[in-house]
Amino acid sequence: MRPAAPVRVQGTSCGPCDRTWWSWEPRPWDPEVDECPQRGISMSNLFAKLQKRRSKKAAKVQITKEGEFSPDHPEIRIVWAENWAQRSSEVSMSRVQGTEKIVREECARLGFYFAIIRAGVHSETNQYAPNGTVLTYYNEKTGRTENLMAKDDPHITVYFGHDEHNIIVQGHIYIKWDTKASFDMRIVQDCRDRTIVQPGRKACASEYWLVY
């Protein structure tokens, strides 16, 4: 997301008082009412921006895995941009396939053809100020500005676009563990499935922001 002028906020109970917290305005995108831009940011430029947020010792942001082909949605391409799907000792192939299935179906629902899985199922999210801005802080150890994290319901972080040259939105797809569903997981279908909702945000199945 393109940041607005930063707002300076002194350290609070969210973190040490000797740090300075920064925030910028997100640009929400609601597929039900908002128009979808035709042009976006390229995957290479997106990866470059993500890399700048990392420490010098961090792994390079790049495609780590191609998603499996699906006859149900042959027009959709999925790539992974982190190694969650490669940690076989921690993540089962069933979990990987279930994640790709949910992402593929959501991508099709929104009318996109290209998906980047930024992070597989996880339970942390950015913290937001009352006005809806993302809170960040300056990490003295890494010398970089990082997002302030908080606990959240299980979700997948994704980027969607028309193709790899036009990434349009980033967002979260919230999931529910369900032994009756394919791969024991499904997208949230009822707001009552949500147990953790951050201040200023809604109990929803998915949420998106414009990338560029």
C-alpha cells in the first residue's frame, strides 16, 4: 500500500516506551462496491518492495513453489512467495493443497487470474490504530521499520492480480478448521466463526487493500 505522511505516536502498552511508532493509511478494497483497477504493480517490483522491509540477512523474497494445476480453475496460476509450503516436517501436503484450493476459489470469485501466497495459514496480523492505520515501529536491531503484530484468527495472506505484471490487491482469507471439509479446512462462512477481531476491523471471511 502507498503510505501517506507518517504520524508519530509515542510508545504505548503495545511496545517499549523508548521506541517511536509510525502509521500510514491503508486503502481498503471491497469487491462488492469498489471498481477493480486494471493496472497494478508487477510481481518483480512487489518483491523488491517486500525485500526492503527485511533485514540484510533475511532470505530473498522470491517464488519458492508453483501451485498445483487444477482442472476446476485451469485459468488461475498460484505461486508461493515464502517457504511455508516447503517445510515438510511442519506442514503436511494436505495442508498445502487445502490452502491452494481456498486461494484458487477466492481468486476465481474475485475475477482474478494470478495469486501469490505470501504466507500460509498463520494466526498473527498487523495491529491497527483507531483510525484504521497500520501501526509500525523502528526495530533498532535490524535498522528497519516493521509492522506491529497481534494474535488473530487463522488466515492466509495473499496478493491477487490479473497476471504477474498487474498485482492489484493484498489481503487475508480467514479459514475454519473443519473435519467435514476438503483437507479439513474451509473459508469462514459465518461471522460467528470468527473469535478474534482487531479494533476497527470487521468479522469477515476475507479483507483486501489496494497494493498500488
